Amino acid sequence: MGFLKEFKAFALKGNVMDMAVGVIIGGAFGKIVTSLVNDILMPPIGMLLGNVDFKELKVNLAALKDVAVSAINEGAAPSEPVYWNYGAFLQQCIDFAILAFCVFMLVKLMNKLSNLKKKEEEAPAPAPAPAPEPAPSKEEVLLAEIRDLLKEKK
């Protein structure tokens, strides 16, 4: 029974819950960045490069093999197409770069906010007001009256 209690304490600990929320939000954020790249950024870039769709950029490796084989064996049957999809890879690299930049900016912002909070906590508290002087004793009051009377006689 101790194992189940230990697991429950671990699973409900704040760090684990924060991590789970982070993973879920991160997955959704990744989809947003993918859509940003695929639907917003890549179409104008493709248009600037001559109406190129990066997803469709590929090299038919079987055709390269057929050229080499036909040079050796004339009349060989063409191979099934095998594609090297370098356009999809380029698009994933752009996705990664944008996502990494966004995470970097988010971490930078969180560090800045954390540093501000630390500075507020480390700021010295204002000095306490000085304690009022204690009331003079009866003897001091009597001596002060005598002094004042002596000053008046002079």
C-alpha cells in the first residue's frame, strides 16, 4: 500500500502537474507554429521562388537508378518511384527554427519576470522609525525644575 501512496504523492505534486500542463500547451503551440509555417509563411516564400510548394520538392531516386542501370543494361524495366522528400525536411527545419525562437523568447521573458520578483524580495525594508525617548524619571523632572529656577534668579 505504501507504493500507491508514494505514487499518488508524486503524481499530485505541483511540479508534475505543471509539467503535464506544459506538455499539453506545448503540443497545441507546436500545431499553431506548424500552421503558421505551412499556411502563412511558406506560400509567399514559395511564390517568391517561382510558385514552389516546398512539400512537393523531391528527387526521384529510382529515376536516378534507372539512368545508371540503363547505361549498363539497355532495355531494363523502370523501377518503382522512390522519393527523397527534401522539401518536407526543409519545411520541418523552418518549423523547428520558429518554435525554438518562440520558446527562447518565452524563457527569456520568464527569466526577466523571475529576476524582477527576486529584486523586489531582496529590496531592503524601510528602516523602522526611531523609538521615542523614554519619559524622564521623577528625579530628572525635579532636577530640571531646580535648574530652571536657578536660571531665573540669576
